[in-house]
Amino acid sequence: MAQEISFNELKKAAAPEGRGLCGNMMEQSRAANVKVTFALTLIHFIGDFYGSFINPLLPALVEKLTLTLTQVGLLGGISRLLAFVVQPPVGYLADHYRTRFFVLGGPLLAIIFIPLVGIAPSFLILLSFMCLGSIGSSMYHPTAAGMVSTYGGKHFGFSMSIFIMGGTLAFGAGPVFITYFVTSYGLSASPLTMIFGLLVTVLLCKIVPRPRGEQLKKFGFVGLIRDALGTVWKSILVIWVVRVLQAFVSQSFLIFIPILCATEGYSLVAIGTIVSLYTVAGALGGLLAGYLVDRIGYKPVFYGALGLTTPSLYVLLSVPGNWIYATACLAGFAAMATTPVGVAMAQELVPQARSTASSLMMGLAFGSGGMLTALTGKLADMFAIRPVLSVLAIIPILTISLIFLVPEIRTAARKPQP
């Protein structure tokens, strides 16, 4: 919540040598925005840090529990299904009630249950731990993303990119950390990693404010969607479809590139490094995309990122040996750049229900696309991983035609000031 200004500060702001009351209040509001945006980014980081443990550990879990590729795809698909189920209702509730339950309770579930996968004795128990952790991850995303638009300042696209970068950097740091930890101490020691997350949660409880209410209690869920989307529903639908396809491709690569690398002799630490490079580069791509959005608009950024994604994914699949580290950076940079762009674009279209818009793009779209990774796993069992991923790589460049259908949206930074 915006920083409170004392009576003495009001007098100073009104003094002749100052900038005036309005200017001082705006300056302090910007200072508060930086603090809260950082806290929200830290929430995104810590929740996704634990969520990132799964993919690089899949080779070890496959070996321990003798999992098939279909089961691997099912693990990814069901966890994404939970994102599909949980985020829209959470977004709806977040737009109604001022509570920190979702934004702080969600990461806590991920912190507790994701580390337990290392001691899961069976596929069903492993699936249960993953489901509970995924529910936690789904809970905080719409609320935190909705708060970014309130506290992020006028450069909304860049602020959203910073928030998204927190999660993406977590997916970069997490795989390196967990693969090194498991290599050093064993898979059964993974529950010890929750200690770090619990300490960070204590800190966040002290500094994260309650979300600002959106004053939408008069609407039911369907009524809220109808009122929020209004005449922009077609544009929202097109952006959502693009986000679904992007999630399908990017999650398929994140899940099955580690399996492919394991079959080709890469160590567990090397696999974790590849996943980290892919996701860290994706964070940088998203940050650059958010910066460019505030200056040239959404559609040009979409065109550029989607156009680069397909060739970069083919390079990742084609270049052998140690070049895979460089090609993973290139592929991640392009493939994940449009993630914050799609979320920010939807929030610009429906500013009166930002948490709901975030849930549609981060939960419903990401979950729907992620569910399709089960299909990727089934096809990989039938035809092998590499040819299946080669076919999926063509999808991003095909989605450029969909972006043509969306009218350009003027961002907050480029809107005329009153």
C-alpha cells in the first residue's frame, strides 16, 4: 500500500522551497512503489525457485521410480492443469477481498511440498506432492501480478517485466542449486532445502502489504468476466490463444530437453545448468521486451520475439556438444520474451480487474498449454523426443498471424498525461 505521509511531511511539501504537496506525494508514492514491487518480485522468485526443482530432477526421479515418458508428461500436464483450475478463481477472489492469504500462503505450499518429491516412494505420492506444490504456485501468481499494476509506477510494461524476471531468474537459479545439492547430498536430502524458503517467508510477512481492493464485490464470477472483458473479449481471446501455444512449446522444451540430454550422456549438474541458462536468458528476454513495449508498443515486440523463437529452438536441437549451453541461452531469450508482454497487454485491456486478467494469462493460458505436455510425452514415447520437439518448434512463428488480429494498445508510459 502507498506510504503514509505525516503532518510534518505535508508541511514540508507545502513549503516554498519544495516542489509542492502534489510533487512530494508523487515522489514518495514512487519510492513506495519500488519497495513493494521488489517485495512482489521476491515472492515470485521464492515461489518459482522451489517450483523449478522438478524439471532438472526428472532424470533422477525417472531412474528412482522407473517412470515412463508418458508418466513424465503426465506429471507436467497435471501440475499445469492445477494452474488452469486454481488461478482464475483465485484471481476472482483477489479482485474482491483485501487479503494476504493468497500472496503469502501460496509460496508456503510450494516451499513445503516441492522439496518432498525427493523422498516420494511411488509415482502417486510424487504426483500428490507435485499437485500440492503446484496449487501453492498457482495461488500467489494472480494476486501478486495484479498488485504490480498498482505499485509498479507509470512504466507498467517494464515493472511487469521485472516481476516476471523474478520468477524466471528463480527458474534459472533453482535448477543449478537443486542439482548441485542432490548430487552432493542425495535425492533423499531434498526436504532440507525448505529451510531457506521458510526464512524468506518470515521476512515477506513483515513487508508485503495487503492488496488494494478492486471494489468488484457486486459481481459474481461470470458477471465479473462479462463486465471486465466487455467489447475487448476478442482481443483477450487472441492473446490467450497465443499464450497457450507459447506455454505448450516452452514447457514441452523445459520438460523434455533434460530427458533428451540425459539420454545423450549429460550429467545431472550439466542438465541443471542448461535449464538455468535457458530460463535466465528468458528473464533477460522478458526484461528487454518490457522495456521495448513501453517505447514501441506491444505488437512489434510480439512480432520480433515470435519470429526469433522458431529458428532459435531449431538451433538448440541441432547444434551438438558444448554448444548446447550457448544455444539454450538463445532459445530461452526468444521463447520466453513474450511472457510478461502478454500479461501486461491483458491488464491494459481490463484495468478494472487486473488480478482476473493476470489469472487468465498466467494461470488459464499457462495451465492449458502446460496440460498439452502430456501429449508431447505420449508422442515422444511413440516417435522419440527430438522429432516431436522439432515439430513443436514451428508453432511460434505461425502464431504471428494471430497477433495481426489484435489492435495496438497504447501503454501507460505512452498515454498522454492529464
